[in-house]
Amino acid sequence: MVSTDDDSMSDSKRLTNALDALRSDDLLTQNEGVAAAIQIGATAVPALLALVTERGVNRGQVMYALAEIGDLRAQEAFLAGLEDGDEHARAYAAKGLARIGHPDAMAALLRNLNDAADELHLDRTPSVEALGESGPKAMPLLVDLLMDENEMTRLHSQRALELILSRRYGFRPGQGFPSPAAANKMRVQWQNNGDYDYAAEAPVRNESVAKWRRWLAEAKE
């Protein structure tokens, strides 16, 4: 079992243990390896870059660790990961590009919007989370997807928009809104923009999208 709390353990030993855990066939053990690698941080990046190419390794787990560390040395691995057959590897590769500020990150996040949905929260994906952190620049692109034929694309676009708008009113993951008033302002703004619902009939969604586009146009003025 990987220990991430024993300060007496050398960095090299921590890293060795983390890599061994990531090579395990057991998902919980892999999760321990991911947590340990993230805690080690930048020092772990070269070894993780080597590990992600090993046969039999859960590439999605390794890519997740690399994305959370967000080191520029992982750029090529992230770009290559966008073509991975594993949707988790693709999703975290896109998130990794966002974390390092790569110019292709936005396109990658939108391309992988539906990949690797949380099993307990199907409205959340790595791209949804990353787009939610990306700020207003992502809003017009997400609004364009609100009329998509794919219901999951609409759902994930809605959630990302909600996250961006929530941050506009002070929301922070793990902390929530700074006050009930701030949360209410966000809800009022969402309603004013047409109270979009991904599952609503197309004419209703179209009205909301039109309001969103007007709001975005006014925000630019």
C-alpha cells in the first residue's frame, strides 16, 4: 500500500511506491498511486511520462495524475493522448492541455466533452470541469452546443455554462458561494437567460439560446 503521509520516506521511495501502485490491476490501489504521484508533484513527471507508454498500464489513471500536476513537460503526452483509444486518457489529456494553457486546449475540451463521465454524476466530465474553470471565453462555444442533437452534449454544455456563471458570482468548488445572496443572483441570471434545460423541447431551448446570445453580445459592448 502506498503511504503519502510518512514524512520520513524518501522521495525516491515514495515515487517507486506510487508507480508500483499505478501498475496494479486493482483500481483502488491505482487510486492510491495517483494520489501519491499528485502529492509528489513535478518530481514525478518524468517517471509518469515513461509509465504512460508501458503496456498494460491504466493510461487514464496516469494521464489524470499528469493533468492534475499540470507540468509543461507533459505537453507532448497530452497532445498524443487526445488520440488515445481510452476515453479517460483522452479526457484527461484535454484537461491537461487546459492546465498548462496550451492554445489547442479549448478545442480539445469541446471535442472530448462527453468522455469519461462520472459514474455517479453523469453530468460531470473532465472537460466539463475544465471548461467551468476556463471563464467567459468558453461561453459562446458552449452556447453553440445547446441545440446539439446529442442530449449528453447538451447536458454537459449546460453544466459547464452553469459552472462558469457560478464562478462569476463567487462560487468556488469545495467552498460554494460566498453568500446566499450570491447564489440567488446566479439563479436569477440563469432564469433571465431563458432558464435553459437540456431536456426541454427544441423550440423552448431555442428561445433560451437566443437570450444567451443577446446577453453575450451585450456583455461585449
